[in-house]
Amino acid sequence: MSIGKIKVQDFLTRLPLFNELDPEELDHIAASTTELHVPRGQQIFRRGDPCVGFHTVVYGQVKLSFVSPGGSEKVVEIIGPGHSFGEALMFMEKPYIVSAHALADSLLLHVAKSAVFEELGRDPKFARKMLAGLSRRLHGLICDVEAYSLRSGAQRVIGYLLKEEMPADGDQIRLEVSKNVLASRLNLTPEHFSRILHELANEGLISVDGRNITILDIEKLRNYGG
């Protein structure tokens, strides 16, 4: 599925980073933007590869991860549509410190570093937006560290289930990634993650059917383990 130049511009202008650029500026960014069609499971880049721009997801999902010295994978972040990754290393002019794989058939846009740097030099508002985006990413990582350090495994799972939802009793939440990937993202082993789901189900707080989680008692779920 090709989205073509004008649609690239339409997509870019919906991103917070680019939504105040005029058509001529968007033309310049779009001219330095490459479409990447990535099938599920394919590697996008590996740790140590040079970073010559940043990516944004049009559709699909991307997993950022690294492999520990013991050989186990640690998922750092899961990137969905409308979100970007790689900006910080682009500015540092350092190679990637994680690898990226597509979790689903995905369409990405790769924006070249040269176009970004030219726009930064021309427009202070663009620089402020880029800094705001990097600050949000840093804040999210700090929140992750806090959660891993101060919250129990059950609290992490519940926090994920309720993170972007305001569910009520009877509502269903579908896990968008596999349980193994999600467990790694929450800094849990797959076995511990499964035990927590069983524990919550045994308490009558949720029911589990594959990737579908049904909320049975939202108030008790919010307060569980607190």
C-alpha cells in the first residue's frame, strides 16, 4: 500500500511535531521522507546501526528491545500509530542502542536527519516542539523506572490494563501484543505475568480469554494490592 507524496504530507501534518508547518515546509520534509513497508517479524534496524533520522509509525506496531548478556530479550518500548522513535540518538549522532522489529505488518516513515536539522535552524517553534517530544519520552521512561522500583508486579499489570482506558464493569480490553512481549515490557517473566492474570481472575476482578481481558470489578481492581 503506497501512500504517495501528498498523503505523506497529510500524515506528517497530523503529527504534533509538524502540525504548524506551512505547505512549503512540509514539502521539504516530505521530500526527505522515505516509506518503509515492514512485514510482521522483520527487523527494522539493529543495535549498533547508524542513526541517520527518525521513524514514525503510520500503521502497525514496532518493538524496541535489546538482548541481555544472558540471552534474554528486554522490551523497552512498543510504538504504535502516530508515534515516533529515534529522535534522541539522531541528535546525539550515536548508533542505535536498541533493535527494532515489526510486531505487525507496518508502514513507517523515515524522516532524514538533514531535513530535521535544517528545519531546526530555521524555526525556533519547531525546536521547542522537538524538545517537548523528547521531554515526554524521558518522562515516560522515568515513570517506568519508578513503576519497576516501587510497584508490585500485580500493580504494574493493573496499571497497564487501565493506562489508556476508563473501563467499567463488563468492558473488554484486548492485549495488542503477545503476553510474552507485554511481560517483558512490564519487567516481568512470562510465568510471573501469567500468574498475576490467574490471581486477578481468581479474585473475581477480571476474566481472561486469550488476549481478551474482561473487567469484572473495576473498583476492586483499581485498589488491588495498594
